[in-house]
Amino acid sequence: MVLSAGAEVCGGCGASPPIQRKPHQNAWTGGLMLPDKDFPIFTAAAVQASPVFLDAERTAQKAASLVAEAAGNGARLVVFPEVFIPAYPYWSWITDPLTGSTWFERLVRASVFLPGPEIEIVCAAAAATNAYVVIGVNERSAVSLGTLYNTLVFIGPNGKIIGKHRKLVPTWAEKLTWAGGDGSSLKVYDTEIGPLGGLACGENTNTLARFTLLAQGELIHAASYISLPVAPPDYDMAEAIKLRGQSHSFEGKVFTIVSTSTISEQIIREMEKVRPDARALLERKSSAFSGIIGPDGRVLGDPLIDDEGIVYAEIDLRRCIQPKQMHDIVGHYNRFDVFQLHVNQTPLPPVALRSRGEAAEGSEPPQQQPASETLHL
């Protein structure tokens, strides 16, 4: 029997011990670990619920309670809707910008910093239940009173923030509320349950943003939405949300957890202060879809349409292998000699500050990133 260097024979049995394999590191993404032999199997949960309108602390407490409920039913990953904390700016869709400006001020004052005490409530729930959590927040700028970001927060089971993603482009009327993020947050996170990424609402229609995540090894995708019943009469919002989730799963051969908010009676009453006929605009059915979609593009289990609740499904990453044999758009089913995608992941701060002492010594501004931060896909 020939042993490789460093191998040991099992005492008394004459056989080599099992190979201790580690997940494979993706050199292109700076450390993402893809599964090797052991593929995680776990339960994911998609929350469909309303926030406590413009009350960040109480909404965070509601989210913590929902994390506990989902984890109590076996979930290791719990996904929440877009800007769940503290609310979505429905006034931007039903009134003029001048009238909506006073509501924008209310939203800013109710929104959160990251890190901050409100998100810590959710982080504590993640730690108490050993769950990963993805939740949407209205994130306040650290340097401006007039800038908000539509941000997805990724939280680990140790209660720490893994990362955050700021929505790249606000959709239509949302441009009255949010600034756009930069490419630094287009990342996939290495977790115990597998490579995890996510996008907010309309970004899930952005082919290049989705491909950027897939090309970094994403296998689990969080897609967070809001119910939007003010769409044109012939537009089925719930069906459109489901279609986008199915598209990403089928194209990338990944699991997609879709979480959409609902419109509570509280939200309707508040919006009636903006516009008397708000109820008729906001009560339209088939406006929210939450569900979990497999790598073949099919919905797993029973999704939710409009009603509050939590959807569960088993995630088995081995199911991503066979579909990729036919279409692997980040591997053999692409032509990288023909197509190239360049993604600038350099953070874009509003100012580059450098002290005179640093300038005299010739040191570089601290926010400058090495050229390797640009992904060439």
C-alpha cells in the first residue's frame, strides 16, 4: 500500500482515514467557499408581513418575534421584505412631490443607522435562535440629513452584521426617497449554509446585477419586495414578483427566497391622510407574493399571496448540480472570450480626506481600494 505524504494508517485496520476536505475557495471572489463533499441541507423561511408604520423600534421587535417563530419551526435562514424597517414610502406613488416632502421628513427621522440600536434588536434575535437573517431597512446617511438608502442587511447566527447591500437604482417614484448605492455591496457572503447574496425588489430585474452575484458563486438568493397595488390595472404584481424569482433561479440554477411586505390597515389609514381615495388604491388583491423557488425554477411548497405569514421550504444545495450540467451561465454555458462584465466594487464616498501630515509623507487616502477590487467577469 502506498501512502501519500503526510497520510496515516488507521490503527489496527490498515486503511487510510477519511480525507478531511475543506470547501473550495473561489480565487475570483476573495475567499468565498463553495461546498465540496458536504452540501448543506436546511430550512429557509420567507416572511410576508407589514411593518409597524414609521416606528423602527417596534418594527424591529416585530421582526425579532418573527425570527423566533421561524427558527422555532426549524429555519436557519429568515428573509424579510424590502425596507421593512420602518416602512415603504407609498406616498411617493399616490401624491405629488411637494405634498410627499413632509412624509419624507418623517421617514428620515424614523429611519436607522447601521450599526444602530434598532438593528441590534434583530441581531440579538438571530443570535438567540442561531439563524441567518436578511432584512430590508431605510438606512440613514452618516454625513447627510437628506439622504436615505434602500438597504438589505445580512446578519449571521452570532448576531453580527455580515454585510449590507444598498439598492443600486431606486425604481421610478422611489427616486424621490433613496439615493443609489455603489458596486461595493454587490457581494456574495460565505456562510455555514452556503454562498448567500441578495437584491432588493426591482434590482431582481437587473440582469447584470444578478449575473454579478451568480458569477461570485451565489447559490442562495434573497429577493426582498414590497406590495405595490398601485400598478397599472392590467399588471399582476404578485405574478410579476414570482416570475422574477423563477427567472433568477432557473437562469442561475440557485434557490431564491422571495419575501414581500403587506399593506396593513394602519398603512392605509395613514395614507388616507395623504389622499382620501388611498384605500381604493392600496387594497387591490394579488399584490404580494412570498415563496421559495428551487434551482429548476419551480415554486417549492405553498407560497403566500397577499396574506401575512411565513413560508418554509427545505434547501438542499445538491439540487443545484444537475441543472447546471445543462445551463451553467457562469461556467461551461458561456463564452467569456466573447462576453466580459467589469464590475467596479470600489466604495464611492462623498469626499476623500487626507491630513497634511499624510500628504507630506506621501500616504494614500484611506478609502482608496486596490485595483483588484474591480471584478472582471
